Amino acid sequence: GFNSIGHMDTTLRGRRQIGHCKEGEEFIQNVFHVLFQIFTGKEKSNLSICWLQYEISKVVQCLQAKKKKKLKAQGRRSKKLSKNFLKAPDNRNNLTLWKLYAYLEWLLGNTDDARKVFDTALCTAGTGGLKSAHLCSLSLLYAQLEVELLESIEGAVMSRAVHVLTKLTESGPYVPYSGQVLSVNVLKARKTYEHALQDYLSKTPVSDQDQVSDADQLVNLVGCYALFQYLTVGIDAAVLIYTQALEKLEAAGPQKCEKNGENFGIQNFPSALEAVMLLHTNLLRFHMKISVYPLNPLREALTEALKRYPSNQSLWRSYIHIQRKSHSASKARRFFDNVTRSTDSLEPWLFAIQAEQLRKKLTEKVQRADVGEVHCTIPETGLTNRIVALFEHAVQSENGTHCPLLWRMYLNFMV
């Protein structure tokens, strides 16, 4: 029942995209059901969160495969499950579960219902403001989803996203959006964000536990502040926030902790740094989608982030996406070559192969175009040989030898 575990998103079996097979799915559901009866309290809540995240991943899969019937059925099941979770007394004030439920409704296209869930969660969340990590995380997701609906940045100052991010700084009870945002509130919010960020960047975490929550909170705070600046001032103001935060985090990494001589923030500052870089590149990508903006800042941010975190799949996807627009492959090839030499992780190999396969597909499409005399715009420069060479090098690496996905892709390509 596990023939598609580690499934190959790149391989089509007939017309059907390989997803979760029936037996594997049943097994996973059984595991969840059995564990759910064993756990209590905090562990049970954490398991509920994992389960709901898994359900959301299946909804995303249906959306990507554009299967409307399957999406409807999956949506019904996932909604029923999440409502049952929220009915449990322990979970009623669990903001992470509320956030996932609202996100699920949003993915299913029920925007108004999702907004109601977000508003309800924010109203019941209390008045922790920027000091509450869960509240920041909830507000950030709400604002990000709202921003994605905007068609241009003009007039965004009056949007629901700005209302949510402004209310977060007021540390008072949340009031749902009524169609306008007062300028004076925007100015106050900007000052509050500025002071909060300075405080966070200048404080030294004491215990490991504090470090974990501080790193998460810092990421949420930077995300909220940068998005707020983006909507009220512009892209340059948002990029400035990310630059400041990244500089500070990079400086904080190697410092020695006086108490025990260990690296300060070693477990969590790298994760905070990675998360901030991801937010930065995602915002640049979104801005390029809705307005005219040069490609270079995004390319530089991505290459910088990937040198540091070569196994981050989201960053690689973005990198391949922007490289597809360029007809010159040499820069990307050099970059892939440098990264694969300097790291043991397998992702650079897999994405280098995928990038070449996409290029090959594009070339073939151009060459086979049925338009009489074809002038080939992208010369076929031994792409097949290049891909085979990449596969050969990848399977000879320590991790590549033991990667079933890589071998399957290689076999599939040779066929």
C-alpha cells in the first residue's frame, strides 16, 4: 500500500497525477485514530494540529490537480474534522487550530466564511497584541491572504489587511473591518511596530525555551511590520525592514553566550533567518506579479538565501520559476554547480534536473510547433546529455545513492 510514498510529483502515470494511494491513506488515517485515543491535553491538541495540517495538504493537492469533484468531497471531510476538533473543551481557545480552520475555508473558496472564522478567533484571542506569538501568527496569515486578493497596491491603505495589522498593535479588543482605516491609527501602528522590532532585536534570550518562542515571535513580528509598510508606504519600505532584520540576525548568530560558552541562538536563529528570507522573497515575487519591478533584487535575495539554506524547497521553486523566464541558462547552471559542490543535501541536484527538464520541454514545444518553417529560438545544446550527466553525478553522491525518488526519476527519463 505504499507504492506512492515519497510520491513523484514530476511523473505522470497515464493521465493521473500520482497522489496518495488508497491503502496508504487508510493506514495514515488509522494511525491518527489510534493515537487520538491515547493522547490527552497538550499532546492531543498538538496531534489535532498535525492532523489538520495533513488534511490541508490533501486539499492543496486537489487544488493543484484541478479535481473539482474530489476537492468538494475532501473539503467536506476536512471541515467536519476541524469542527469536531474545535468543539473539544481543550481546543476552544487554541488559536493555531482556529487559524488552520480559517485557512482551510479560504482554500476551499469560502472567503466570507474564512473571514468570519478569522474575526471570531481574533475577537476571542484577548488583548496580547504584539506580545502574543499566536495572535501575531494569526494576524499575519489573515493579512497575507487578504493581500493576495489585491489587484494593485494603490489604495491598499484602506484595505482589510491594513485594518488587521493596525488592530494588532492596539492591544485592545479586536473590532471587525468596517470599510475604512483611520490615518491616525496607521501612524500610531507604525510607531508601535518600530519600537517592538527594536526591542526584539536588541534583547538577549535567556533560556532555550525563550529562544524558541522568541525566534518564532521575531519572524511573525518582522512579517507583520514589513507587510504593513508594504501596504502603507511601498515595497522599498518593506524591503528595508527585512534587510534590517536579516543583518541583525546574521550578526546575532555566531556570538558566544557568556553563560555556557555555546553559540548564541544556534538552534533557532538559523530557523528565524531562513523564515525571514522566505517572507522577503515571497513578498518580492508577489509585488512583481501585481506591478512592474526589476527582477534583480529577487534573484539576488534568492541566490543569497539558497547559498545559506540549500535544502529549502520553497526557495528552489521560486528560483526555478524566475529562471524559466530567462533564455540564458548559463548563470543558473553555474549557480547550481556551485551549490551542489558545497553541500551534501540532495535538493540542489533534484531542482537542477527539474530546471533542465523544463528547458527541454520548452525546446521541444518550440521545435514541434506546427507553423511551417520553424526558426528554433532556443538551440538544442545537448540537453538530454546534460540531464543524464546530472543524474549520474547525483546518484553517485552519498545521499543520492539512497534516494528512491532520484532513481525513479532517472529510470523514467531514460524510458
